[in-house]
Amino acid sequence: GAGVSQSPSNKVTEKGKDVELRCDPISGHTALYWYRQSLGQGLEFLIYFQGNSAPDKSGLPSDRFSAERTGGSVSTLTIQRTQQEDSAVYLCASSFRAFVSGSSDTQYFGPGTRLTVL
Amino acid sequence: GESVGLHLPTLSVQEGDNSIINCAYSNSASDYFIWYKQESGKGPQFIIDIRSNMDKRQGQRVTVLLNKTVKHLSLQIAATQPGDSAVYFCAETEAGGGSEKLVFGKGTKLTVNP
């Protein structure tokens, strides 16, 4: 597609329920990132994929959060037993190539999924 | 830990004026910096980037300046237009764990008055 797409655009769930958020990166982009943006805050890194593997999960806030990527393309971020503090906008970004020391590549963002946990 | 921060949370300018948004960073090892624009309800949109081997880079109506000595980054917008109203984030790439995650500041809200 022309850009990064995410679904759903909005998700309202009850505390304790599981949710799945989806990201479709730009075609041909090998790197994929998930970020979280709380109200009025900057973006917080969650996890990075290179192909189907996730070499950097350092930003996941708890073991309730997990993500996978299949076929080197679509990624899903799963939050189990959601809590009210999980309410935020979850943003996905992709970039063209793998991490190569000294040659950072631009990350392009999707529109985000706004998650509200009641 | 090291972080990227912004000097001013809000900036209000008149249409046609030039805008300057500032950002301080603390990670001296950072070598790539990006400015993003985020409009309400949308994801961040890439504006311009600069690598640490440069002091200045120009785009269309935007200029980014990098001062490595004082670890300061700025975004200049010429002839600001109402469509420029948004939150602007600076970000640096922080290499580690085999990835280049972006570290963002909290953002500056730019309001352009007609």
C-alpha cells in the first residue's frame, strides 16, 4: 500500500479483556516498530521487528504485552488482561532496511489505534 | 537515563511569520535526528532529518539546525501557514538491542493565528 495502515482505528474494551492491534507496513519495508503515545505525551518505544524476529523487546511494559510478525509483513500487538493504564494510542512505524550501524533509516508512521480501557 | 526534551511546550505565531521550535538532547552518541509533525488524530509525519555530520539541512520552507557542542536541535519554519498548526516532535535514534528505536521529546504545540 501507499503507507502504513493500522486497524482498528479505535478500540474500546473492558478492563481484563484481551485486545489485538494490527499493523500493515509499507510494502518492502523490512523493519517494523511499535510505539505507544499516552495523552499529551511523546511516543514511547515498545518493540522492534527485523523480518519476523524481534531482537529488541525492551520497551514492552509488562508480560501482558506481546507482538508477532508473520511473513515479514503484518504485525499484531496483543495486550492481555487490559488495564486502564493501557489506554493510549498505539502507533506502528516501518522503515526500508535493517539496522546497519551508522546508517539509520527513516521510520514512517501509521495513523495509530486509539485504545480505551474502561 | 538519557532523553530528548523540548524547551517550550507551546508556540503561537502569526500567519506569515517564521517559527522556531527548539529541542535539547542529552545522548552525545546520537547520530541521527528527525523532526515529526503530528496533527490531531493522525500519526507522526516525517518533516526533515539530519545526521550528526551536518550542521544544517534545508527542505521546503523548513530548516533543521544541529549544534552538537551544546546538544541542541532546532526546526525553523518559514512563512508559517495555518496548515502548519500541529504538535512537533524531535526524535533521536538510539542504537541498542540491535535496533534503532526513536527516542522522542514530549512535543511542542504550534498554533498559527490567521
